Amino acid sequence: MSPENARSFSVSRGSILDGDYTLDIHPEAFADTSSPEPLQRVKSERKYNVRIKQHDLYLLDALAEHEGVSRSVLINKLLHDVLLDELMSIPEKDARALLAKTADERAAYDVLSRPWVFDAIGSECKHLLQNILEFNVPYEMMPDPRAPEDAYNSNTFIGIKEKLAGGKK
């Protein structure tokens, strides 16, 4: 193994994983896994100025140091967790799925990102998303051809759908 294909590092975070490690990279193992789309990060992040109280910054810095990450990474994780909690607090699956799907459609994901819809409806497959959006149930069902549009959806879903239709950009 050539030295340019080996990386050594240490872990010291007070856990059972503490120790010295060497990572051997075998480039030949990746030769047949190339895809037509290169693995690149899409620059979709936007910068915002946020006022944070000084005593909160001290806690953020302490938590970031404890986690071994930067302040920015910690703030992004916390924001994601808060947004996920808010999304999951919506009891109607169809409304939760609609909000997640709408956010995902507006986002510029790269191939390594995980869309909100996977968090919103769990580990179900894409066909389950379609069933939830159409019938408000996670299983397949045969629609009644005489049923009006949105007959199977919750009132929350219908309200969100109407607001989103009025606010198209």
C-alpha cells in the first residue's frame, strides 16, 4: 500500500472508539462504480445573519467543542432537528408529506443529500408517498371514480395545498 493511499488519525472523545486508526484507500475498488453524475456538493446553502445572545454563543461553542464540530455545523444540525420536530408534530401524514415534498421540490439536492420526505414518512418507498398524497393512507387502495378531488385527504392537507397554490414562485 502506497503512503498516499493511507491516512492515519486519532479519536479522542471519551468513548470506547478512542484510539489510533489507519484508513487504507483502495482506488481500484472504486473503478467500476463511477456514475455519469459526478459526486459534487451543490452550492445550495444560503447565508443568513442571525443575532444570537452572547451567553447562548458560549453554550454553542462549548457544545460544538464537545461534539468535535464547528459552530456552524452544530447550528445547522440544531436547525435541522428543530425543523424535523416541527414537521413530525403534524399528525396528518398527508399534510406532513405535502410540506416535505414541496420543500424537496424547491431544494437543490446533491446526490449525497437526504430529502425531507424520507424523514416525513419514514422508511416507506416512493409509492407510499403517492398513496399518502392521494388517499391519506400508506397502503394501496382503489380510488372510487365518483369521489371528488381531495376526498381522501385531511382538512390540514387541503388547507396547506390551497396556501401553496396561492404562493407559487
